[in-house]
Amino acid sequence: MKRLFSGLRKRGEFQEPAGSSATPPFWRTAVDALRDRFGTGTATWLLLTWDVRGMDAVLMQAGKGEASVLGNAASRQGRFAAALDEVMAQLAAASPVRPRRVALAARHVLPAVIDLPVQPDKPRRPEQMRELIQADLEPVLAEFGSLWSMGALLQARGYLSPADRERITMEEAVRRQSRSNQLRYGEIAIELELIARDALDECLDQQVALQNLEASVMAGWRGRIEDKQPLWLVCGVGQATYDEWREALSRRGLQLVATLPLAWLVGDPEPAGPTPPEARREQAVPCIDLEIHAEEVVAVLRRHGRVVATRSEGRIERAPAADWVNRIIADWTAESRAQIAIHFMDAADDEFGEALADALNLTTGHPCTVRLAAASRQALWRNLLREASMPVSQLPRMVAGELRGSAWKDPDMRRLLALGGVLLGLAATEGVQQYRLHGLEARMAEHQIKERQHSSNAQREAQVNQKLLELGKGLDATRRQLEPLLNDRSRLNRIVAMRVDLPDLLYLLAQAVGSDAVMEEIHNDNTNSDGSAIQVIAWSPSYTGAQDFVNRMAVLAREKGYGVSQMEIKERKGRNNRRGHEVKFWLLLEDGDLEGNEHPAAGGNAATPPAPAGTGISSQTPVRRPNP
């Protein structure tokens, strides 16, 4: 990335290159498409920024040594999908290159620095990390939503000017004091004919989306060791909001590669590659980045270009001033050496740049630089491309592969692979044994031919018969060796069949339960049997109700190829100390061994009397009658 933007500097810092609107030759467009598709070192990126004001987009082609801008677009639509359609139409008119990769920087994605009881080199599974992070992100999301009052939204969307906003506020205060005809902020703006009803409805929808916390939060994280202590940089947004962005891009043939917070992106990151000693000493000086957003000031403390702390405070319709801005970073500026960089994110605040820098310089005693909105936007594009294309980013981001985690760390996947390995081993063993058996049979046939040829020689016949007898003994021994393996295979097949049918059996049990029976327990056979039996324990207030429950389950299970065995009914008090009957039975796959008189887990138990007539259970199923 050292010279990634050298081409941009030659073209004038992200300005539209001369002649870019001209259509390139067909062969050049085809070559660019092939390079982008098959990864020959050149990739086309669609960089998007999304906030309350709308969407900005840059179509960029990045290679190994330089990056070039193919087109710029902007939309002030209030909904993500509509804004995306508008910028895509503008980019299609500017360049025929069709992007596939998208990097999104959204103001709705909020960053934070938190403490987690997890070492950065040993992170937990993605779902566990999200659960740990969500508790720290929810207050940050709630605080950000509280910044966007109706006046702030109307002004950010361009429906009100600062003077109109102040006029509505004064009118609202007068009506509150007079206690007459009190209206809400938006209704007063409509009454004063400053906005239309459509604009108010649009901002109301956005206010609900910003201020209502969602039950699930999509989060990204990046951890490292700072001063021998774990430091976690995280970011998050509502799950439904993230899914809306991803689905809107997917429907248009775009892949959301990375999602990052819009805050923190304008600051200068840690430079890549080796640096000289003078540069390292300069990087050791703390850098305080002040991002002046429309409704909020975000302060970021960096050391060696890496984020170590952050703070934010709402502007509350205040112009940037040195007194309250310095209050946010007062303890950071207490160090002997520090650098302050002010980044204006809104062009309307550029007029305060020099005055604010001079005031902060006098107040803190540290050098202070200013980056106006246009330059901040260029730095944002540079850093967004850098963070999205790096294998390991410095800032927290949300990437599909990182959020999903490695499939090899999933215990269920490991169990499935282990079971597959066992099955493959059994199949290979069976194949080897079958091959050996086929060889033995071939040898037997050969000896039989020789026997017919030398039938005249008695001594030869005796020798051949002796060899055949030895081969027969070897064959029996081989078959006895194969029998346990075949039994193991049958047992595993029954276990797999039971696991496949387990949800259906549970559903059938739920259907069989009625007002005359209550489900108590369900057990899987964990003894030395084949493990394909399920024991059901229920309770019924009457003996007839227990029989009816078993009858219904026997009818339902027969459709799945299962039968009821070992039914046992005995008197027992229920949970409310009510007299009744406890019923136990086993669910087994119906085969030749199903109707046996032994317990599915161990043989040798005494057979119980047959079930009473009309129970719907096979006459061979042992059933124990209740005590009188």
C-alpha cells in the first residue's frame, strides 16, 4: 500500500481525470473485466459512505502500485436502496466498468474501545464475541440515537436551514410558555410552511430507525496488546440494518466485502513497512484527531497511528468552539508533547477551521492542524480502501468471513467429520476383506479344477482335500473377523437413522400427548446396546389414559417404521401429589429383533406379561400390568 495512491496524486487527489467521460475501446473494457474477474492484480472497488445526509460513492480501480478513480456519484435519498440505485445510475453513465466488490463506511456503524475478558491472540467463537460486545455497544448506539432530534434530522436532510431551525425552536418555546396550542416540532415547522408533510414523514421514519434499539447487534472487532494490556476496538450496528444493506447490494449483483464505521476513518493510520528512527520518534508523539460531524464531535487518541482511546459529545446546535472541545480532550493534552488534528466532516463548518485551530493552539499549547471537508473526504476514501483491502485491518470492521468464523472450530462439524472418518474406515476395511474373500474363492476354484484334472491320483486328491479343508477353516476365521465389523456398521447405520428421525419422533410424541397424559422424560439408550432406542416416560391420571397414550404413539410411530416395546404401567403419584399411573415404553426401529422379550439395553431380564387387549400393541410386546 506504500504507493497505492501515487496515481491519485498525479491526477489531483481523487479529481475526475480528464477525458474520463469518454467511452474506452471495447477491447480495453473486456480486458479490465477479465482482470477484475480472475484476479490478475487489478480490482474494481465501489466505495460507499452512508449517513443521515445521504450517500456518496467512488468507483475505484486499485492495482499493485496505484489506484485510479473511474467515477464519482452522490445521492441525497433518505433510504439506502433508493440512494444506491441513484449512485449506480450516475456511475454507469461515467464509466462502463461494472464493480463487484463494495466497501461501506456508515455513520450508523459506531466504534468504541472496550475491555473484554479475552486475550487478543485467543479470541472466542464469533457468536460468543458478539454476545460479549453487545452489552458495551448498546449504550453507544442509544447515545447516538438520542442526538438525532427532529430538528437535527430536518437540517441534516437539507429541509431546514440553521435559521429556520432556530425560528422553530423559538416558536416552540413561546407556545410552551403561553400554554396555548402546543404542537410538536415537526407540526410547528409545517404550520410555519417551512417543510412539507412528506419531509416530516421521511424524517420520522429515520428517527425511529436511529432511536429504537434492536434486539440483536452485528459487531466487528480487532484486538491487540497495548502497554502489556489487551485493547479491543469494536464497532456495531443493528442486525436488521446490516441485513438491509447487504441484501440491497446483493440484489444488484454487488458483494459487501467490508463494513466500517465512518468515524475514525479520516485519521492518519500507522504507516506500512519499515520506518526510519526519526519517523518512529515522530510517531511516538500522541496524535489527537477531532472529527467535527454535523451533530457530534468525535475525539480519537492515536499512538503510532493506532487508536487507543475515543470520546464523543453532541454539539446541541453549537458552533465548534475551543472551550468545550478542549474539555473533551483535557486529560489527553496534559502530556508534554501532542499533536492535534481537526477534521471537518461538513463543509458548512469549514469557516470555523482556522479560528478553532488558533484557539486550541493557545489553549492547549500543542500544534494544531486543520483538514477541511474536501480534504477529509479524500482521506476517508484512501483509508476506506486501505482498511477494506488489507487481510488484517487496523480498525474494527465487519467482514462475512470473520463474522462467520472457521468451520473447523465448530464442534458439531468436527463430530460430523469424525463420524465420516469412522464410516470411511469401516468401508475401507470391508473392501479389503471382500477383496481377500474374493481371492480365497478364486483359489478354491483353482484347486477344484486341479482336483478334476488329477481325479485319477488318490494321493493328489487327498492333498487337495487337505488344502481345501485348511482354506475352509481360514475362510471361517475371516468371516468371524468380518462379523464384528459388519455389526458395527449396522449399529452406526441405526444410530444415523435414529438421529435423522429424532425430530419427527419428538413431533409424533407431541401429537400423541393429550389431555389424558403428561410427558415426563425422554431418554436415549446410553448402555452397551446399539444406541438406537428412545425411552419415553409419561404420567396419566388413569390406567386407561396411559394405555390410550401408548396406543396413539404406536399408531403414529408405525408410519415412521418404529414400534413400541417394553411398555410398563405402574401406579405413582403425579407432580401435584395426585394419584395416577406412570407409563414407560421404548421406541425401536421395526426389524426382526424388535419384538424380542429382552430390554433394548441388556438381555436376560424376565419377560413381563402381555399387554391387555385393545392396547394396539403387538402381542409379543412385553407389558407389565399395574398392581391392584
